[in-house]
Amino acid sequence: MGADFIDLITCTKEMYETMSLRECMRVTQREEDQKVFSVAGVQTKIVIMSGMIGAEVASVVDAFYESQFKDNAPAFACAVPNSWEKPIKQTAEEISGDHAEATKQRSA
């Protein structure tokens, strides 16, 4: 899979605390050595994709599950209009909760 169409934006603690999903997606300046931070209540890493067609989304998810990282998979989500203006913090908490519930149901 080529990655020419993927633009990775790492959410900083400041972004998490103050920005909407729309604002985060528009960030153009990126620091190479972003510090990873932990958030209470968010149990998994999250990948939010935007501007991709279904086949591209499926390609990204499939490539991840075929990789060496498949046992520590993040929650994958697509940016949708309903979440565009929500604080990224709220969106991340909702995605994390949905992911935890789906994981629990698969294990049952």
C-alpha cells in the first residue's frame, strides 16, 4: 500500500484540551517529536481518517491488521459531519467507549 495520500497529524495535549475535530484536522505545523500523553478514560489509541473513500479506509485498516502491530490495534474512525465541530476530547472519549464496548462484545 502506498502512503502518498496519508497526512498524519498527532494530537497534542493542547489540541486535545482546546480544539474541535475540524480545527485539529486543519493543523499544518507539525513537530517531529511530539510527546505522547495519557488521557484518563481513553483506553486505546485512536486513528481518525478524513477525506478518504471507503476503499482507501479499508486499505489502511487492512494494512494495519496485516502488520506486526495487529495485536495492539487502535480504534479506527472516520471524521463525519456530526463530530466535526465537537471538541476532539469529546470525540476521542466517544470513540474509545464505542471501541471498548465492541471489543467486549467480540470477547463474549
